[in-house]
Amino acid sequence: MQNNNEVIMKRFKNGGLIPIVGLIGLLLVIGVVLFSHAAYQKPPEGYTPQEIGAMGVEPIDINAASAEELGELSALSQKQIESIIAYREENGGFQSIDELTKVEGIGKTTLEKIAPYLTTE
């Protein structure tokens, strides 16, 4: 009579467990991807900074934020952050959030992603 370890090793050597292990790994990867996708929340659109503050999200002042603070916005690359700071220094700050589209590398799509988290106060 063979013990369980011998049976498992024999199946593994014969290739019987490889598809099962592969399937389990694939299911784990799919689960992680689905979970991370479900956990991502699209930023709220059309809210004022005060409304976002009431939601518990503190907006970042783009006229005073450091590169590290702007880096908290995952939609911005390091190059975009540097461009925001350079534009701010050259033009004396932003009058409105919409002015960010004048910054090199910031388009309408990026602005829509980050605008709810920004203020010019």
C-alpha cells in the first residue's frame, strides 16, 4: 500500500498534477486582477473641492503642492509633475484647475482623472 506522498509524487511525475497546479495558479492570477480592478475607484467627477472634502478626500492645492504631494495622484507621471511645477513657477500659479490643460503632457483625459482631487485655494 502506497502512502499519500507516494501517490502524489507518482501523479506529479506522470504529468497528472501539472495541469491542476497550472489551473490553480491561473485562477489566483485572475482573482488578483479582478480584485484589484474592483478595488480601483474612479475619481468622482463633477464635485466641488468642498464636496470632495466632505467625502473624506482632502484636495491638493496645485499652487502650493510639492512634487511628493502631486505624486500621490497616481494618474500623474514624474514628467507631468515636473511640468506642473515649472508652469506654476513661470506663470505665477493656476487661476483654475482647467488651466492645467496648458501644461505640457496634461490633456483633457488626465485632467478629468485628477481634477476632483485638486484645488487652487
